[in-house]
Amino acid sequence: MDDLRSEIKRKIENGEFNCEKELTLSLISGKWKVVIIYHLGTEGILRFSEIKRLLPKIAHKVLTTQIRSWKRLGLFIEKYFLKFLQGWSIH
């Protein structure tokens, strides 16, 4: 799995995807990604703990990894209110 992620990251950095669909599928493929995106799209801004509560079977590490990878790619943004993290939203 890590080999696949590093391959996708390399392709993004080098602009080597054949089409937009290939890039999109690489970003949303996986057991939890579509479900996380669905909840953020329907529920709006959610805190980490709220996402975890909506998906009780997801491991803490998996959720953290997903959010960090999307954040690095600029797909997620953090929204702050008075220096407190308000939650995550799709960018």
C-alpha cells in the first residue's frame, strides 16, 4: 500500500497522470476515503472526533493518515475560530 501511495505522489509531482479521471480515482480509492468525503459533503465542517464518531470502525491512525494526505495535497483545509480548530472541510 505504501508503494502505491509513493507512486501516486510521484505521479502527481511529475504530472504523469494520463487523464483527470486517473488522478481522481487515485485520490478517492480506498476503504474509507469515499465515506469520509460523503460525510464532509453532507454534514459540512466536522471535527476529527465527529468524523471518528460517524465512523466507529475506522482506526485512529487510518483517519489521521487520510486527512494528512489530503491536507498535503491541498484538498482539505483547517478552519479555525479564535485559535481553536473548528474542523475539517473539503477545499
